[in-house]
Amino acid sequence: MPSERIGTRWSGPHAAMQQSGKASSCHARPRVGRIASTRIGKPRHPGERGVTMSRDAPEWLCQIDGRQIGPLSSIQVRKLIRAGTLEPHHQIRRANEDEWQPAGAFDDLFGGSDSSSVPPLGESAKRLKKTQRRERLTGIAILLLLLFVGLPAAVILYLNPAVHEYVQTIGTQEEVIAPALATIRDPEGTREDVERAEEELVAYGRRSIPFLYDLIQENPDDAEDLEGPATRAYSVLIELSEVGYVFAVRRLNHTDPDVRYAAARVIGRLAEDDGEDRVYRLTPVVPLLLDPYEKVRRRARYEIGEGRYRGGFPSNPEFAEFVANHLVEHGLTNTDPAIRSSALIYLSGLAETVDLSTHAGTAESLLEDSPNFEVKRTAAAFLSSLGGNEVLEYALDDSNEDVQSAAALAATDRVSSKSEGDTLTAVFARILENSEQYRAPHWKPEGTEGADVKTVRALGRLADTNDAALSVLVDTATTHPRDDIQRAAIGQLRFRAEDHYDVCTTALLDALKDENAITRRSASWSLVHIEPFQLEWIVAIGDSIDAESMETLGKNEALKSQIMNASVEDRQAAAEALSTWLGSLEGTDEVPVHFKRGALECAELLGLCQPTGKAAVIYWTFQLPVASSTQERMECAYGLRALVEEFPEALEVLQAERDNSALHGEYREFLDSLIGSFRTEDAP
């Protein structure tokens, strides 16, 4: 039989199959001298596998669920254990033994069942050997390819003049780039040298681009200088065309704003010549519309814009829609107020090309849900530009105080037409009536204005064309309980006086009667800057005027003409008011310089008023120390000498002047005789 010729080592599988009465193709004699393996049937359930036997392994017989499997090698048994087919309670014995034992009793099987201890055998070993052999052959093939193909090709390429020149230029920064950059930097270089340097940098290609941007970064302020280094660098970058565009796009995110500015400028210049592709070229510049630096935002607006002078708005509907979407999504929610304001302004310009009402839902969500108060305000302003004042009135009734304040601030930002002035005036009046509710939040920096004060300025702008707004402004300036709002309204009346002279000046004169000294001074400041200034206002102002306002008043030539043509009574009344303010400056040498300038102007006006009595004493007392010559001092002394009998303090001024240690000679003797003559006349 074949099994007898093969030997007992290979009789197990054949004998088992012959005893079971099954035909098998394994009766054929296997080849001697190699490992032969035999499949033990097909698996009868998912946990059972077909296994292989090795000539070198011990043999095992297993009983699993009433079925006998084997003989198996130790490795095959471990595979059954790992697969969960053979468990510790199953019976197992060696092929040369008769006693069956639980599989768990054999520690060498269950203790060594870890896959890391099982070497690859059978088909796995064959595949591993084939893979290793294939890898070795691949490595050898690569080496042969490099040896017989790569080396000759490298020699041929190196001998090519163009490649040889390229290889030689690698690493020649000091020889090519540095001299060319030095020529561009030189402000006194000839045009021929500069053009030659630019050609060298263009020929050097992309390797010169980083150095060109460094040059622009070093000279950010001469970007508009037609002969400056930065402009020369721009011309080279533009000549590099596609490579220059790619590098410019990469630098749009640079940390230096000057580099971002330069990149946007290069992209805009390259996009000019691209026709239909211009929009595609400019798309990377759109995020710079929200750059933290105004200089960069301005450059982005210029490059994106169209028209004769650029800086306008894109006319392409799809591109304009893309820009609008970006500004709404990222601009209205930005934490920087300057960026939000810039986004709003640009969106208003896009309204002619894009239907912004599609973004109303986004703005409403921001108004209601954003945790940032300033974002709420921006959203309210955007909604008001879409829906008119109705949106503002609706927002003022919102239960959320932040929404109310945001709506109030948005109202102050509106530039309304005359037709809707009455409605907006009612909104402003309502805000001012509840001004405490719209104060600047406590967490804002000191000096930050809330909707309450900003409403006053908006009301002033509206008062130019709306009488109802002017009436509300006058009432606010004269009767509002809060001093800061009252003063803000007083300041607005000054700017409205050109068109509403009588109404504004009357309101300011009423404000001069206020109990608050700061309010009175604010009213006097506004009156002083209104033309024409009336002489009788000097009496109404009195001592409420400050030094700067007095200096302004003293330079008013129209007022001086009024004084010269006024009646004696009016001049004397004005002199009394001026002397009261001038007399408050005791010790002129110790007051600030701007007070001295105001006092000099005041004294000039007082002299024009021809003062008498106490006003004259104050006038000559002030003029004496500021006189520029001995003759002027003598005139002042004579003026004081004439007032001594009625006002004894005039004599004290003369005595103090005589005791001045800086005085000497003829003038001192003159004062001695003047004072002595008075005492002689006064003696009994």
C-alpha cells in the first residue's frame, strides 16, 4: 500500500480516512524530501479550521464535541486554542498514548498559545519568504537602474549648458542676489543699473522673491514713491507673473502688516491683466477687508474695487455676493469695533449689487443671541439699514437690555433722509427720556460714551433738516437733568447756529443761567465760537469764560469794531465784565501761559472799552508788569496815580512797583517822585 511505502510518519491521515470508508485523493504518493501537508476535512462550525501537520512536530489527537481530530502538531493545536475551537475541558492525548486527558492539563499548550511565540509556518511562511525575496530583488533592480540609467542620464543632463548654468547658480546668493539688491536699494543708482539689477533678479526667479519682500518690509513708507526701493521690488515681483502670484498669496497671512499690504498690491497688479480671471485672482484678498490694520484694509478695498480710480465695489454679482457673505459671517461678529464698522460701510456700498436682505436672518440671530454687546449693536445697525426705523423701534421694546442699548446705538449711526426725520426724532427723544438706561456699560473703559450721549450728536445731525429734532435738542440743552447730556446738547447747538442763529443763541444764553458752573462754561465756550458775537454777550458770560475762550474772543476783529461803535453805557458794562474776569487772575506771573495769553487779549478789549473806576484800576494794574518799555510803564503809573484818591489800592500797586529790585535808574526815581508828590498833597 502507499502508506507502507511512505512510512509510519505519514500513515496517520491516510489510515484515518481509510477507516472512515471515505475516498481520498491523498492516496497518491507524495514527493519525498519536502514538507507534505494534508487538510483534515472542512470546518464543521465557524470556530473550527482546517489544520496542517509538520513533519518535525509531535502528534496530538483531540476530541471536540464528539468528533476526533488529528493527529495534529503542537502549533496546529495552539492555533485551534487561539481560534477558540479547542477549550481546556476538551479531551486530548498524544498519538502514541492511550489515555485521554483535559486539554487544560497540558501547560505547554495553553501556556505557549500566545501568537508572538508561534513562528510563521505553512502558507504564511511561504508568503513571507516570497515577500522578502521580492523586496531583495526590487532593491537590486533599483540599484541596477541607478547604476546603468541614472548615472549616464545625470552626466548627460550635467553636460547640458542650460542645466549646467542652473546648477552653477545654486547657492550664489552673494554673487547674484546681494549685488542686485544693493543696486535697487541705492537711491542714487542710475536707471540703467537699476534696470540691469531688476533683470538679474527676474532671471534668478523664485529664489529672489523672499529677498524682495524683505526689501519691501524694510521700506514700507515709500510704497508710493515711483523711484523708491519698494516700488522697484514691486516691479520685479510683477514681472515674475505666476510664480510671483503664488508667493504673494502665501504672504497674505504674514504676521507683518507691511508684508500683507505688499502681497495684496502685487496680486492686484497681476490681476489687472487677467481679464475674466481677475475675480479668481482677487479672491484671496477678500479676507484682508477685515484686517486689523486700516492700511491693509484700505489696500484690499482698492484692489478689489473697480472703476476709474479703483477703490470702489466689485460689479461682478457672484464676486460681490461672495464678498458680502464673508463680511456678514466674519465682519459683523468681529470683536474689533473698527473692523465691524469697516464691514458695515463696505456692505452698504455692496447694496447696489447684492440683495443684502438675504442676510437679515443672520443679523437677527446675532442681535438676539450674541454674548458680545458690540456685536449686537452692529447687527442692529445692519438691520436698521435694511428695514428702516421700524426695526429700531421694535428693538427698543425688546425685553433684553443689551438689545435695547444696541438698537439705541444703531439709531445714532443712522444717516436718515428728511422724510423719516420725525420718526427718528421720536426714537431719539425716547432714548433721552430714559437716558439712564442707555449709559455706557460699567465694564467699558472710562470715557466711553453710551447710546445716551451719542444720541445727542445724532440728534444734532438730524436737526439740520428737521425742526422737531432742533426743538428736542434745545430742550435737552436747557432742561435735561443730566449734566453730561446737557453739555453734549450745548456743543451741538454751536454747530447748528449757522443755520438757526436765533434759536441756538437764545438757548445758549439760557444755559448761562444754569446752576452748574461747568455747564455755564460750556455754554460760554459755544457762544464765543459763534459768529457774529454780540457785545452784550460779554455781560451775560461774566466770569464763566475760560482763558482759551477769552483768547479767542480777544482776536475777534468784528467784536473790536462793535466796541468802538458802541455807546458809553455798553462799553462800561462790558468793561466791568472783563475786569471781573481779569481781576480773578491774581499774581499774573504765576498763572499758566495760556491764561496769560487770554489775560492779554482781555486787557486789550478792556482798554478799548475805556474803563473807569475799579475796572480802570484792574486794567492799569495788569498792564504795569507786562509793559515792554519804560515809557509804557510810566503811562501805567500815571494812570494808577489818577485813581489813588478814589481807590487806595492803586497806591499799593505803585509802592509794590517801586520796591521791585529789578527796577533802577530814571524809572525808579520817577516812581519815588510820583509817590512822594501824592503823600505831600495828602499831608495835613
